[in-house]
Amino acid sequence: MAAQDGPRADCTPYPRRVSQTVVRVVVQRVTSAEVLVKGEPVATIGRGLLLLVGLAIGDGEPQVAWMASKIARLRIFDDARGLMNASLAEVGGQILAVPQFTLLADCRKGKRPSFSDALAPAESRPLFGRFVALLESEVGPVGTGCFGASMQVRLVNDGPVTLVLDR
């Protein structure tokens, strides 16, 4: 019989699983995007990428460095011939990164999502900051949402082009 999450017959819990999917980013090509907190804009961009960033247990410097490099080099903008062949830097685009632990939701059981694979706020805040710093070293200033705040995200998806990247 295969092991499963949850209590055993003797009522001792199984060890906590480490997520098999770490650093999940939803990348949306946008013509504009903004984040509002309490109705006030905290970050706004024009043409570029909106990133929804979920950090998982087991994430660290190698994972966020890989992801930042991958995103900076993605060729998902139209070139002069109208082909999806240009990077963010080549089109002079901007980035807006929004921390979003709900990307790590496990909805396989029951009706309420489990967020047990999401990295705790005390650990994810500095790692999100490091991810943003790595992006900035590659593409310039990055706008961000407010960590831990209730945010509203407005965007105009371009294409629409939406990718989900896992590392």
C-alpha cells in the first residue's frame, strides 16, 4: 500500500512533503498593468510582462536565479516581421512582479485549497526581493506589488500571451 499524506493509523503524521514544483510564475504579456492597494496604485507599467510569482518550500537562490534569467530572455514579443521572436529588452518593455502564494494551491482533495507547499512569509519575502533584484540586474527597474497586502491587479493582456513557468 502506498504512503499518503495525513495521519497514519497510529495517529502520527507523515513527514511534510516538499513540493515537487518550485518557483511557479505566471507570465502575462501586457500592454499595461497596475497593482492597487486600498484603491491606490502602487506600481504601474506600460508594455511588458506581468509576473505572478509563487514561491514554494525548497526554493532558494538557484531556483530564483534560473527563473529570473529565463524570464529576462524569453522571446515572446513580436519582432519587426510580426513573429514572436523578441525579448523584453529588445522591445524596451517593463516588468511588474506580484507575489502570489495562491499559485502553490493544491486543489486535489476536498473543496478548500491547501497552501502547505507555499513558502512561509518570513522566508518568501526576502526570496521574492532577491528574485526582483536579479530581474533588475538583467532588465532594469521592476515594479512590484506589496508583499502580504490585499491587492487588485489590473492588466490588458496582449495577444493574449500567458505562460506558466515552473522550476
